[in-house]
Amino acid sequence: MVIIKVLAPMAGITNGKFCSNLIPCGFDMVTLGGYNADKASIKAGKEILSRGRPEFDISLENLFPQIEKESHLIKTRAREYDNEIKVSVNLRSLNPDPIIHISQISNVDVVEINAHCRQKELTTIGCGQGLLQDSEFLEDFTREVVNKSEAQVSIKIRANVDGVDEIEIAHIIQDTGCDFIHVDAMKPGFDEADLDVIKKISQSIDTFLIGNNSIKDVESGKKMLEAGANGISIARAAITGKLRFDLSKI
Ligand SMILES: Cc1cc2nc3c(=O)[nH]c(=O)nc-3n(C[C@H](O)[C@H](O)[C@H](O)COP(=O)(O)O)c2cc1C
């Protein structure tokens, strides 16, 4: 398997311009969003924004053209660097249809189901990390997206969520035929990734596993791969729009 290096989503930050500026760092895939993609998540996003958290505030009608524009910008900039970068879009929704619709954008290579965000405005409506609490709904939702998507499908989950068995979730995701499982291996109270959970998931399923959390240098990136991840993703270490280490050394 070829290793892939991904710029992880950061709501309110990772738009087309931001992602484009990071192309020279050597990412294989950049992630736009997270965007709120249905009425319920857009309402939740406005509430999150109003308490000062970064968010993208885009109306339902404008979301598709906005993502068309952002993904086109990235692909155009990538051609200047002779780079075949993939564009992923991280989407929060309780309805699979907007995700399926966005998968039809020609410059979108991957649609990523957000089963990760833990802001209470999202989880109380069962969105983001809330999807992990209802494995039956998660399975049907993901299967619907996988069956109808014109792009590859990723799902981003958070590890170590109370009451959630990530190995069971990983098996469900594998059964749906999802192309990528993107795991934020957050270890509550620690400033490092939970590599044991990455190891366990990688030994349980064959789905391409993107390991995320606390990759801030070459060493932490290599450790994620040694634990069994097939790829890595980076968010906060790129939040300034620059990387302080050489991705090609991982
Ligand atoms: C400001 C900010 C916004 C974020 N927004 C999202 C989001 O919308 N969707 C998502 O899946 N993850 C989001 N994340 C989580 C990151 O993608 C990543 O999982 C997390 O920061 C851990 O990775 P890191 O240690 O490389 O930062 C966000 C992170 C930050 C710092």
C-alpha cells in the first residue's frame, strides 16, 4: 500500500486558499471543511460560531458552488506544482443526500463523513461524534453514501469516546465498503496519540487507515505508521499555514 499524507480538516480555516498554500509541503491529499451540509448542522454551526469557535457559515444553496470553487482552486494550483493532489471534503450532516450531491463535483476525489466533531451543538442532534452513539444509523448512513457516491468515501471518527467500541465501529465501516477510515487517536489528558488504538484497528480491518493526532514532527509521523496506519493526517501542526518539518522524511 502507498502511504498517503493528508492535511486534516479544520473548520473555519481549511478553505481552498489555505489548502492551496500547503501544496508545496508535499501533502497527497488536502481536506476542505468541515462544512455543515444540511439544515440541522448549519443551524448548529451558527450556534458554534456565535460562541467564538471557528466555523464556515455557508448556506445550503451556496455550499455546492462554494466547494466547486474551492476544489477547482486547489487543482489549478496543484497543476502549477505538477502535483496530483487529491481533494477531500469533510461534511457534517444527518442526511446522506447532500454528501452524495457533493461527491458529483468533478474536482472532489473524496467525501468524508464527519463522525468526529464533539461540539455539543452537533452531538445533541446526533451529528459529528454523535453518529458513533447509534451504530445502526451510522451503518445505514455510510452504506447509502458509499453506494451512491461518485467520489471515494472516507469516514472520520474519534477514538476513546465514552461508551463507543471503536473496533466494532471499524468492522461496521469496513462492511459498508468505505475507502478510508480516518481515526483521530485522541488520548484524553495526553498530548500524544493513542497508538494502541491505531494498532488494534489496523489489526482488525483491511480498510485504508489514516492515523491522526499530535503528529508534529518526523518522529511522531513515523510512530503512527509503525503502529499500523496506512497514512497520516495533520491539522494543528499546519494551522499557521506552514509546516516546520519535512513531510518527505516520514
Ligand atoms: C480549529 C480546528 C477545527 C477543526 N475542525 C474539524 C472539522 O470541522 N472536522 C473534523 O473532522 N475535524 C476537525 N478538527 C480536528 C482535526 O482535523 C484533527 O483531528 C485534530 O486537531 C487532531 O489532529 P492534530 O493533532 O494533527 O491537530 C479541527 C481541529 C482544529 C484545531
